[in-house]
Amino acid sequence: MFQNICVKAFQTVTSITLYQYVFKNKGTKLRHMGALLLTSGIATYTANKYKAEMATAVIETSNFMAKPITDIKKLSQNPNDMKTKMELLIMRIQAEVCHALEAEEDKDTRFQVDRWERPEGGGGITCVIQDGQTFEKAGVNVSVVQGHLPPAAVQQMRARGKILQDGPLPFFAAGISSVIHPRNPMVPTVHFNYRYFEVQNTDGSVQWWFGGGTDLTPYYLDEEDSKYFHRTLKKACDKHNKKYYSQYKAWCDDYFHIKHRGERRGVGGIFFDDLDTPSKEETFKFVETCAESVIPSYIPLVQKHKNDPYGYSERQWQLLRRGRYVEFNLIYDRGTKFGLYTPGARYESILMSLPLTAKWEYMHTPNPQSKEWNLLEVLRSPRDWLGTEGAEK
């Protein structure tokens, strides 16, 4: 760096010398001006050089579950690119969630970390616990992929109102997806997913949007748990827009609807998709806040119930409800469909959300006076847990 500064300074001195030679009769005032120009030249060059060096960010990866998918050098050179920001966010959230879940397990149970690459571009990191003491199956997956959208994916996006041109369209997608299936039926299952998408049209224009959400699926209804969960999500939403929680809570109830059963998958949460307002940076900050709310919304429920007593009948009901979970994911879930439609898809990671065990019984109906029936009533008619419906228009 010092050598470069000297060269630049020498060039500046040469210019000033010529300047003084031509105007040597202008007096001392000009000489002072030349000295000022010399100093300014060195200072400006040094400042610009410093800015250029600072543009290459130092990325700390030691706390991640594995090294990022994108090359560290590329990430460091593009710290303000939304693709970089999103990848680093999901890497951080993955590590934080995995460590929080491991803290609820026995000391010998740790996540299996599987870093994989996709021949068509990008890859992912799948972290899974199976047969743990607290979690029968817990998966936390990040993926950062790029390539060209397959026709089925284009058709799916157009059905949601996206205006996409014909021809091969380059895309970029980065997201984190997690489903936690606990062993104890008194502990609810949680799911969260946050993602960023870019599609480049043939004219060079780029469409971008964010999507995501967090939702809770209990096997036995604890109304205080549901209120606590929703209250935590509302607090996250309110930091950005007081209307978000009510809007995205209603969207969640509609999205996680197992239509052929006439039931919601769980007691809801928040869900949004195709979000591209008010701005890219502001939307990213909202997504970041929501992702950071996962641990405080869920881990206290695990700690509260993981040692609750249960018996054979509670376990069987848990397995039946898991069957409903499978039905929704394989029939309706957008993320699962997109993954399965994408060339080079890694099916092990896509199907990570499915429980280790599930059950189906022909025409099963619980006793109308039972706790199981109490849950069904809520799944068939979603509740306004915080009394906010209609209050924020």
C-alpha cells in the first residue's frame, strides 16, 4: 500500500512542479496552493484506497455449522449484495437454532451435518437429529441454489401472479427451512422457513421477493402456549409494521389448510410470500427479525413440556396427527413442490421435514369429550389468540 501511495504522490508532485514552472511569477500564494493540492492528493488517494479495502468484508464463519455454500472470497467482495446478506443470515440462524436445540438434548446427541453441492449450481447444508431424547427428528436446512427455472416452477409462479417472460430464466434462491418433531406428545412441532428469490427476465430486468413464516403444530392444546407463541411473533412483526401480524396470521391460517380434511395443520403463526415492499433492505430487516424470533417463541415451550408424563394413547394420537402433517407437506406445500420440480434436487433434504414415524387409521374419530377432540375443534375453526382480528386495518 505504501509503495502505491508514493507512486501516486510522485505523480501529484510532478503535476504541481509543471504547474509552478508555467506560473512561476504568480507568487507565494500559488506555491501554497500547490502544497495544498499535494496534501489533498495524498489524503484523497489514501481515503479511497481505505474505502476499497473496507469494501472487502471480513466474514467470521467459525460459529457456522459448515462453511458457506458461496465462496468466502466472493461473499467478502460483495457484502452489500442481497444474495450475500441472505446467505450469511440463514447460516447464522441455522447455527443458533441448532445450538439451542442441542442444549435441550442429552450431551451425546448432536446434529449430523451434511454439506452438499448441486451440479447445476449452489448447494446446501442439512443438519439433522434423529432418535434424540427430546427430539425424535429435528432438521434445520439451508440451501443456496442458482440455475434456470424449470417450466413447472415457472408455471407455479405465474399461477401466483408473477409476470415471467418465456425462455430459460436464470434464478437465485437462498433460504432456511426447519421442522422440529419432538418425542413427547406434549411438546408441539414447530416449522419455520425464510427465503429470498431472484429471477432474471430475458430483457435483463430482475424480479425479487421474500417469503417465510413460523407456525406451531401441537398434539394437545395448551392455550397459554398458543398465546405465548403468537405474542412473540406479534412482537417481532410490530417492530416493522403494526399491521403485519394480523395480515400474516390470517395468511398462515389460510395457507396451512389441509383442504381434503377440513383442518388446519396447527394453531398457526405467521406466513407471507412474494413480499417485495416497502424496499429490499427494509423487507430483509423484517425477515431477519422474524427469523430471530424462532428461538424465543419455541424453546420455552420445549423446556416447559419435554418432561411431561404421557402414555400409549397420547403417543398414538401424536402419530396420527403427524400423518396429517405428511399429507399437507406432500400435497400442498409450495416449498416441497418447488424443490421437487427443480433439476438436481436433493430429495433427502427436501423430505427432511417429514417425521421419523407417523400413522394412518381408517376413519379414526376421537371421543367428542376428549382432549384430542378439543384440539380438532381449534384446527377446524382457527382462533384469534390475541384478540387482534379486525383491530388493525
